[in-house]
Amino acid sequence: MPQGDKSSYTDKQKRQAGHIEVGYEKKGVSTKTAEARAWATVNKLSGGGKKSGSGRNQN
């Protein structure tokens, strides 16, 4: 999977990133930086995209 590919994220994670990005943009952060920070925040909260394997929490 190429770097920056968001296909492995759930709809919930994509929605969260969108809301976080809007919040950063309202604070005056550039669009590119806001997007990067939003995905970094989603990764920190959820541990990244979907993970395969038995017994993993996939929130």
C-alpha cells in the first residue's frame, strides 16, 4: 500500500479526521498541515487503519 493511502481506514476514522481537520483550519492552520495533524490524531486515538487478526479491537 502506498504511503498516504487512506483505503484501510474505517468510515468512522475518515469522518473523525474530517472533523478534526476543519477544527485546525478554523484555528488558522494551513489545509495541508491540518490534514496531516488530523490523520496523526486519528492514528494516535485508534492505532491506525483496520488491522486484521483475531481478537483485535477495530473501533
